[in-house]
Amino acid sequence: MFNGRNGRSWALVLLITLLLAGAYYYPLPYFVSQPGEAIELEPLIQVQGGHPEQGSFMLTTIRMGGANVITYALARWNEYMELIDKERILAHYEDEEEYSRYQLEAMETSKDAAIIAAYQFAGKQVNVVNHGIIVTHILADMPARETLQIGDVITHVDGLAVNTSEELIQYIQSKEVGDQVELIFKRGDEEQTVSLTLQPLPSVEEGGEERAGIGIGAVTDRQIEVEPPVEIQTKRIGGPSAGLMFALEIYNQLTEEDITKGYRIAGTGTIDADGRVGRIGGVHQKVVAADRAGADIFFAPNEGGAPESNYQRAVQAAQDIGTQMQIVPVDTIRDAVDYLRQLPEK
């Protein structure tokens, strides 16, 4: 039997436990985005007969999950934890699973582009045969939803032949919301034409620059043959933002020169088959992840020197957290390699 005082103590403990459990498990209509990991790439990428390295290249990630009362409160005072309305992220997806699937598709496209860019830059044999742009995903409440279907093969935009998804994306992103584009696509053996009005694409970053789109996920149906062969294992990592770091790791294994020179090198940025580096989201959080992993160098997309580029945001974050890590602007894979070549051995 408990006496009165012990009974009240146990009741208080139970109440506190229930409150904490409620705070942890009660879902809120937000995602919380925060710094993730810096993951070494040498164990994930194997070029047959590839050369070893003294340092390391690392991709950086953002961790995003559903908010509860505790993480909601933390995000209110920690500028490296951000609250994102679930409705804004999932507005054009059926559910979180569909959103995750879309991110994994983007990762596959990124890997293909990184392989092509790295082999071409290293002067190695690479044979690419593009068979068209296949629609793999269609966002809800976007222009393409009513006219395109998964499996359609896009061949032209505004009368221009497009052979890769990168070409299609680059063309559409040169337009503005409200502009119209005409697509020619094949559905089976039938060729069809459709005109679509561009609408704003959903963005993970609050206040991010508005991008115009038609609301599809598309991949280039391509066959890549390289010598020597390469394999990339990314497990469940999604999104296109590791493209630059993939390309650097592949390039380093392809060449006798070890451009890591013993440094721990992190970074982020999309990459296309020509080696151009593009903007990503959450660069300030990735700077934190890289610093926690002990990186010496962090590559960030320079965006041609734009005043609000990823690079500028990364520099601000580095100053804020007081890291000694060097933040380096890059527009191409060549920029990154040239920077590393001029460094002394560590």
C-alpha cells in the first residue's frame, strides 16, 4: 500500500510521463527540417580498379520529419531547425510516401548526370544513348495532371527537340509563371501535342525563389556505358543535391592524382551532364552537418555570383557557427577540382 505522500508522488510522475508522451507523440501539421549527416562517399562509390584517396569526399544531408510539441518548441528558437507546413510540401503529392518516391527518382537522375560529368571531365570513355524523357511522376493540382500520364515520352518543347530531362527542366525554368509551353509527346505509338500554362512549383524553403513548372517528375531514358565500370549505392538517400560530390568522388577514383590531399571535403549542389553545378535547399543546415563531421572544406553552389546564392548563405552560416571550415564557391566541377589542385598536402 502507498501512503498519501507516496501516492501523490506517483501520481505526479505519471502525469509528467503522460504529458511528455503526449508532447512527443502528438502530431502537428508541420515538418521539422534540421542538419542531417555528412556521409563519406568512398564506401558508396566503387570505380573498378579505382585509385585510393588519403582524404574523403562527403555528401551532406538534411533530416526532415514530422513535428511534435517538443521539436516545434525547439525550432522556434533554433535557426537551424525550420518548421515547414506539411500542406505546402505535400500539396501536390498524394501522401508522404509519394513525396519520398519522387525524391528517390531525383537521386537516380543525379547519379546518372554525375557519372557522365565525371568521366567526361577525366577524359575517360563514356557512351550515352538517350531514348527520350519519360514522365515518372505528376504532381496534383498542376497543369500536367489533366493531360500527361506516367510513361509518356516527351520529345519536343515549343518546337525544340529535347533529349534529356535536364534540357527540358532548363528550358522550362527559363520561363515565368503564367507563360505557356507546347509539349509534343508519345503515348505508345501515338504522338500528341498539348499546351500548358506554367504554375509555381512547391518549394521546401520558406520564402525561396519562385520557380515555374508544369508539375512533372521526368527522367532521361538513357543507357550509359563507361570504362572502367562504376557502381553507386545510395540506399534510401533522396534528392538531387549530392550530384557535385558524387562527381568529385568518381573523378578522384578515376585519376591517379589524389585531389583530396588528405582533406575532409564536404559540399552540396546539383550537377548536370556537362558538369554545371546548381542550387539546392537548406545549404545553411548542410554547413552545420559538415562542420560536425570535421570537414575542412565545403563546396557551395555559386550561382554565377548571385547576391543571394547558396554560397553567400553558406558563408553566413559558417560565420554564425564559428567554424574554421573553408567555404568555397563553385559553378562547375572544374572549379572544385582547380581549387583542390592548388592546395598543399595536408
